[in-house]
Amino acid sequence: MYVTLSNAATDAYPRAATDIPRQSFSSARPVRRFATGACVFREGDDASHIYEVQSGTLRLTRVLENGRRQVIAFALPGDIVGFPNGDQHHTDCDVIGSCEVVLHRREALENGEGSPETHRRLLMAALREISAMQDHFMMLARKSALEKVASFLLVMSDRIGTRQGDKSMIELQMKRADIADFLGLTIETVSRTITQLRNSGIISLVSANSIIVLDAKGLADASEAA
């Protein structure tokens, strides 16, 4: 469902292990547009809808008791967010790249009104979420800073990268602080590690948020450096 840190690979570029083909539910479903900075829902809000991302990027976060923030996931086109904890949302969901989402009434899905295809797709989305969370826990516990950043760029290249021959252009909509809070690192460590990958000739930087993957195999190797 979310950006995962899995390292399954194809011939040239890795593919996330949970990358199941995604299709639109139905053109008849209501679509909402959110500008960058908007809030889709907050932790504790009643979970009346589930949201399918059509375009843009969402950020799911939780704030710990000590005030520190943890980025739980980034939701990209094709992902589904809003699975509740009981009757309420258990994360905040903000827009970091203007987006369109398809709304699905939770009540219709729970009382059997939804189509079998919709139910099947939501089941697959839930399974992707479980797999993504397992990958994320493993990454936080076991990977070095280099492996974490390389893994993140690897998946972003797979999910939103634009192929340019044997290279891939990634336009990141999340800031360094978002990446740091997702990977369990400091902003300085993320920036230093990106510079390390650039100096190694694995990536190049067009701007702070535009990254070209020059060496996909090198990036894959860096993601499993240990």
C-alpha cells in the first residue's frame, strides 16, 4: 500500500515486493482534490471513508508523547489510505503534493454494498500495508543510514521514477525532514548520505528534490551494503 523498503529486483530496476497491479475502482466514484498542505484526516477523526490516491503524494504521521514526529508512510498514486483502527483514524494524513483521491464509503464496504471487485482490491491493499509495515520495521531496526537512504531512493525510483534510457529521474515531493522522520535518521544524516551517493557516482542532483539515478545496480548494492 505504501512506499516499502523491499529489494526484490527486475533486470534493470528493483520492483517493490508488494507491487501488485493497481487500477481505478470506478470512474463513478466521487473524487476530491486537495492542495499541498491540506489535511485529509487527523488521528482520532471518525473514519467514514477510505481514500484511493489518483495523483500526488500523501504523508501519514503520528506524533509521539514526547512531541517527536514519526512519518509512518508516504502514499503514492494507486495506494489506498484510511483503513481505521476501530471507528477512528489512527494517523494524521496530510498532502505534500497536490492530489486527487477517490472516496469510498466505509459503511458501504462493511455492509456488503460494495462490489466484489472493490472488496478484493481493498483486501489486497490491506495485505500490501501489512507487508510494507514489516519491511519498515526491519529497515528501522537493522539497516545503516546508507542502506536506509539507498533503499528509499530505490523504491521511489521504482514507484515514481521516469525512465531515461538506463537512468531514472525522481521528482521527490517530500522534504529532507520527511525522509528523515520516515527512515529514523536526522536531516543532516540524510543530506550527508545523499551527498555520499552522489560522490560515488550512483546518483546526481538536479535540485534538492530532483534526483537522477545513474547506477541502478550500485544503488541496489548500497541498499544492502552490509
